[in-house]
Amino acid sequence: MLDALEELSDLSLAPVTLSSAAKLISRQVEVFSARTACESEHYSEACEVVTSGEFKGVTLLSNDTKQPEIPKGQFYQALSDAMSARLMPATEKALSRADDALNPDTYPQDIYLQSMGRLRSACCATNLALGFVT
């Protein structure tokens, strides 16, 4: 579960647009789906600790009244399904890409540079301030 929490935490740290958020979440859904069948770093460590009965020099005690363990595959599949259910429907994907038109990071570099050069020339010709142009 720590692996899943770290992955979700990474999603919340990055500055995102609607379009990039949809891509990041879709990718994370794929990662969680893949984890249903394979091991992850912290899960493997936790299994070793439970088997050995000791964690960093501390003896682990058995608790007979504990909650039943959730199977790893079931946990990751439920997490993947829950995130997928909250994603924007495929019919609305065009909306999630609409902000790309205003995001210079999505422009091909040569077109962006040409456009900025033309904008600078137009501003100079009309004596407009260039402060808003990066």
C-alpha cells in the first residue's frame, strides 16, 4: 500500500493542466493494473518482514484479532477501477485537450519560435510593451 500512496502522492505534487492530469491519471491506472500481477519494492520488503517476524531490530508480534489481509492483486485492481471510474469519459477527451491550444509547451518548437519572433516584431512596430511576451 505504501507503493500506491507514493505513486498517488507524486500525482499531487506536479503542476498540471486538465490535459496533462488526464494523461498522468490514465498512466497511473495502467501502473496499478500492472501491479496486480507483479511485485513492487515496498511490498516485497513487507513480505520479507512478515516472514522473518522482525523489522529493523523490532520483533513483530502476532495478532489473532487482526483484520483479514486484502490480497495484493485485489487491492491494486480495486484502486485501478476506482480511478478509472473517475476519469473523464472518452466522449469528453476533446475538452481535456482544449487547453493545449493555449499552452506553449505543446507547440512544436520551431513554430513557437517563429510565432514569438513575429509577435515581438509586431509589438516593436506598434510600440507596445513586450513585458507579457516571454
